[in-house]
Amino acid sequence: MNNRRIVRISLAVIFIFVVFPILTNFIMNFSIPIKVNQDNIWVGYFSSYFGAIFGGIIGGLFTFLGVKLTIRDQRVTNDEKLKRENRPFLQLGEIYNVGLNLSNLQETNGYIIITDYYRAAIDNNITDGNYNFIEINNLGPGVAINCEVNITIMFEDNQETISIEIQIPTINSNDKYFIPVDPIPLTRQYRITQCDLTYQTVYQEEFRIRRFLNDSNRVVFLYDVKNGNGDYIEHFSINGSSSEWILIE
């Protein structure tokens, strides 16, 4: 039942309660002209009748509104709890100087994204080098859907930048994805300047992770959430360091 129908029914009920005693009084005391006698018992009757009606309506209205607000707040609380308990938490990271197939990386248990650079390395048989990867790890209990990754690297010699764009339909809990970022051939020095990851949850929440270098060449991670207006607002940030690392076997 929609709200408009509820309002119409409520107005009809109120109208009946108000008109019924007036008609009763008119029938019982019909005379021309109509006069109201102060000693008439109907005056007291009307006072009690309308007092009971308006008191009941007002009291019932406040009770109805109170119950409705309580149910709404409880529903919001339950929905938020359900979202929180089933929300994915994606983590961005970097892995430097490992084999192209990650064979020397212990406990990988993940997926390598076959980028154009990765395929070029295999086609040119240069799989024995040291490669760098962006790692995406889902540490939360939920599933991330419609994941989009945009990686920007900059060459040191001429400041030229190129982008790598990846789409991953779903990332389940405890999944790991590794994205090769080395341009082929491996003859130019470069650095990862930015990496953006956006994803959604099954409850239609939208998040964004931004990994970039600040003015001090320090890695910063910003976690943003999209609000009701469609704008990303900062949820929290993690300050990294300017250090890079290699795998110790």
C-alpha cells in the first residue's frame, strides 16, 4: 500500500469520526434555527467525543512515527552491518626483481595478468630477467566486482609516460593478482608514478585506491569511497616510503 493511499484512507476515517457526532446531534436536536443549549448533555458528549478522538489520533500518530523510525533505524543498522561483514578490502603493492612467471616467489597462489608486455617478453624469449609487478590482494571477506586498474609508468630519460589498463571482473576473498609493468625491451629505466584501482561491492558500494608518488618521492595510498552524489571522498590514507625492495630467496 503506497503512502498516497494511506493518506486518503486516514482522511476518510477522520472525516467519518468528525461528521458522525455532528449528524447525530443534528438529528436529535433538529430545530430551526439551530441553537446550542449550554445545559444540553450533547455539549459534554461532544467534548468527550472529540477529546478522545484527537487524543487518540495524536497519541497514535506519535506511536506510529516512533515505531516507524525505530524500524527504519534498525533496518539501516542491519544493512550497514551486513555490508561491513561482507565488504572486500583490496590492497595494492609492488614486487620487484622476480622471475617473469614468479617461480622464485614463495606462496604465490595467485594469477598473473597476461599484458602485452608479458606476452612480448615470452615471444622474445627474455623470461630469465628480473621483472616488476603490481600486486592486488583481497584481504576482506567479500567479493570485489568490476575492478579496473590504471597504471602509469614514467621513463627516466625523457619523462615520457605510458599507461597500462586492466579490467578484472571479480576478485574473491584471498585472491591475488599480479600485473607485469615492465616495458619490453628492458633497456630503459622507469618508475611507477601512479596506480588507480576502482571496484564495487555486491551491495553497490564503490571504492577507489590511489597509489602515487608525492613531492618527496614517497609512496602514498589513498582509499576513497563514493558518496550519494557520485563523488569520491577520502576514507583514509596510508603513507609508504621511497624505498624499493627485492626478493630474498
